[in-house]
Amino acid sequence: MSFQVFCAVLMAAALHATWNAMVKGAADKELNMIAVVIGHLPLALIVLLLSPAPDAASLPYLVTGIALHFGYQMFLLRAYHAGDLTQVYPIARGSAPMIVAAISVIFLGTVLHPIEIAAILTIGLGILSMALVRRSDGQRNPQGARLALITGCFIASYSLVDGLGARVAGTSMGFYGWLAIGNVVLMAGYIGFRAPRQLRGLVTKGKRVLLLGGSASFAAYAMVIWAFTQAPIALVTALRETSIVFALLIGVFLLKEKLDLAKVISTAITLIGVALLRLAK
């Protein structure tokens, strides 16, 4: 992985943790999740104007990716209702890199060097160890952990589908522009049918998250989609999930969630994995 790709994915990780914190830290989490997704639209339209059209062969990946992103958003929202940011976010993100790595090696023929495999496992285990932490009220939270793990399976699935789709499309930004618009249409249709008042709330209570959170989310995944075409999907996914470090800082200092030794140790293990990944050639 080149230094350019490495830095782009780390920047994406920081942006990703930021919009997740905006959703988790709000009283109306559903409204904020809707705002983030629909907030992709302005940048997606600009990207489509500036990018070539994706190859038609990428259409199955595009449709599947849209469905997987929607499932991810629904389960992430449920998980945030059940647990803290510093528990849900790490578990959801920590399971994904190991699943992606296993599928990439076993089924896609990706060749990873021993140090790269060690880095992925270290990052994944460091993040997953957050499953041992307690909620802000000091109690164990198996429901939050279960929902977060299901969310992680969606993350692994859409990462693989999107990475392969962007390569087939021949244009990472063209592919992602249509992916984002499809996700917006699906989310808006679902919410318009189930809870139209939430759509009306976007222009009042959700305006800030619509503009800032939506832009941060779009930019974060745009960088990841591009990185998928420049480096092995498994390595990009693992590095992206180091957003746990940013989520930890936001959760503790801005959301006033409890910091304990388990969270510090988990973060340290994750950072060791990042160092190993950077050392890999």
C-alpha cells in the first residue's frame, strides 16, 4: 500500500468516525441517519457530472451494493439505540476486516504477505476486544454487541461488493456516484412510506447533519472506494477500521462516555496493527 493510499484511508477513517458520532450523539438518531444518507446527494451529483459513466458490467455490483448499504444503515441505527458509540462502533467495524481478508484469500485469490495478515488480525482483534467493555452505566450489553456484529457482516459484504464493482466499472468515482444516489433514493422512499414526518424534519432539525454529516460520509467513502482500486480490499478495509481511534476520542471527550483500561488496551492493540500495516511492502 502506497503512502498516498495509506493517508487517504486514514483521513476517511477520521471522517467516518465523525459522522457516526453525529448520529449517536443526537436525541433523534433515526433523523440524523436519514440526514447523513440523503446528504450524499449534492456531492454525488457533482461527482457524476465530472466522472465517466461506469461500465455496464458493474450494474449487478451496483444494485447489490445499494441493498447492502441500506441494510448496514438500518442495523447500525438499531445498534446505536442499544449501546454506546465506544462499544457499538468498534465491534461493528472490527469484525469486517477479518471477514473480508478471509473471503479475499480463500475465494478471490488475493495474496497477502505474512506481515499483512498479522496486521489485519491485530487490527481486527484490537477492535473486537471492545466487546468486553461495559456500557456507560457500567452494565454488560450483549444486545448492543449482537446488533453491532450483524452490522459488521453488512460492512464486510458491501466492502467486497463495492471494491470489486469499482474495479469492473473502470471508474471509482462514477461507480460511487451512482451507488450514493441509489442509496439516497432507497432511503428516501423507505422513510417517505414509513415515516414521512422525518423527511420534513430534515429541513428543520436535521439541516446541520444533512450538510456536514452527509458531506463527511460521502467524502470518507469516496476515498475508500478509490483506495479499493489501488490496493487489496482486505488491507484498505482493515486500515479504514482504525476509525475506532477517532471514535474513542470523540466518544470520551465530546459525548462524555466512560473511558476505562479495556478501551485503552484495545486502542493500543489496534495501533500496533496499523504500524504493522504501514511496515508491509
